[in-house]
Amino acid sequence: MNSALTPVDSAADGLALEAAAFAADGLVICLWSPRRRALVCPANLRRREGFDRARHRSAANGWPVYLRPTGGGAVPQGPGVLNLALAFTAHQRFTIEDGYRLITRVICDAIPAGWTTGATPYSFCDGAWNMSLTDRKVVGTAQRIHPIGGGRRRILAHALILVKGDIAAGAAAVGGFHRDLGLGPVKAGVHTTLESVLPTPRDPVQTLAVSLHDRAQQEIARPTPRPDSIAA
């Protein structure tokens, strides 16, 4: 599972990789990209009125909906989307902010650019730890934390990276899903891809996966500034 990139057929397969990583011991780095497009949304959206109807309509439009245990909002998955998930055990003092700082630092180190973090109004799965280039969102982040006893907790820190491809189609799919659930609008123009902003190699998803894997291992193995926070 610690190979640089795992191509998967569907987002469901990628979510299964993350679930296995979260259930494992020690550090597991998952990097996956799906061949088929889909929407992935937090499981708590099932409680919203009209969810089953919205899910059926999205699937009929070519965007099947899968559920994830982390929070946030619906996101599009498909070719050109790279998912980074870091699963590790941490001391109970390790906070959710520590997790976001960790995964964003890994991305900044692996992909040097003029990154900024912060909310991006009208983006899908908007959050305070979005990562943007030229004031447009490229990376969304989410986390899952579970106490495992002995003053420790299991962490799953996830980042969705828009590497290349058609943002408009994915944004429209999330926007339609939102409308069916009575949620806010989504605009394609507040997003961009790495390929649109930075010089990219011939196989950017695979190349970036290698860099992210290496930086994640180095970052989590560092003895400072968290000497007892993370158990690799």
C-alpha cells in the first residue's frame, strides 16, 4: 500500500484503501487516483431530506455518489484528481490543526509554489485549510480522528489535489447535487488545476505522487517539532 500511486477503478476502491490504512498500525501513505468519475460526500449528508433522490439523480447523470467518514462537503473524483491520505498514530495532544498543518506542509514541500491557505467562497467542500494558487482552489483537505486508548489517537489526514482535467464538469455535478439538497451554489471559476498554473511533467499525477510520498515519509519521521506526537 505504500507504493507511490495506486490507480483505482472507482472512488469506492480509493475509499477502501483509506479505510484499511486507518485500521492499520503505524504510518500508511495512500496515494490514489480513480479512472471513473464520481462524487464523494460525507456520510452525515444522508440525514438531509431528499438525499436518496439527489443521489439517484447524480448517478443518472453519470456521477455516482459514494460516502466517506470524514467531514466537509461533496467533491468530484475522476481522472486528473490525486488523493493523498496519511494514516498514523499520534499522541492525544496532537490536534486537528496539527493534522492540517502537517498535510499542507507535505504538499508545500513536494510542490513548491505560491500557496495560500484559507476559505474559497463558492468552491466545493470549502474549508479554512483549502490550498490555493492564483487565488483559486487547487487542494481540499479533511480529517478523521479516533481515540485508540493509551493516550493515543489514530489520524487520517486527507487531501484532494486537482492536478489536471475538466473542473467545470465536476463543479457542475457538485452544484446539481447541492441544489437537490438545498445547499449553496458551486462555481467552477474559483478552482484551478496544477497543470493550468505550474509547469508540469508529462505524467503529472504519477510524478507528483512520488514527490508527495517521499515528503510525507520525511515529514512524519522528523524528530521535531513533535518529538512524541506521531508514532510512525
